[in-house]
Amino acid sequence: MSKNISEEDVHQAIKQVMHPAINYSLTELGMVKDIILKDNKVSLTLVLPLLAIPASIKDHLMNSLRRVVTELGAKIEISVAEMNQEERMAFLTMEQEGWKS
């Protein structure tokens, strides 16, 4: 039994995904882009400050996104990309402000 999911449902769910070490959501940190909903399938891009982050952190972020979208009843496809210099600087500023110590 699947329900029709709106783009707003998807955006609201994804906005709730918090970074595990920073007091901001992934969307506030600029880490989620290109959210597309088509036929109950969500595709998005997880944008990392550096591609060389530990696999455990990348997996945690991807699994957190996967969980909230799956709870809506949709399938999800996640691409991974690296932030550009401007995005990385904004991320690092927010990281310093919101670091959970």
C-alpha cells in the first residue's frame, strides 16, 4: 500500500536529518542538493566537504537520509559529490559554530 508522496513531504523529511557532530541539519550545512521526486523514487546528491571523509561517517549520513525517505514509502538513490571551495568554506564556518563538544 503506497501513498502519493509530495515533493514537500520529501523536503520536510530530509530537513530533519541532523549532522551527527554538528548542531545543524544536512540541508542547513549545504550537504543535500538536487532533490528530485519521480514515481515515488527520490534521487538526491549528498555533497561532502571532502570525498576522503571516513567511510563510517559517509555511511551514517547516507543511511540517515535513506531512513527518512524510506519511511515516507519511497525508494531513494543517493549520489555523492564534493563541495566546491565556496561551499566548503561556508560548511567549515557552520561546523565551528555548531560543533557538539
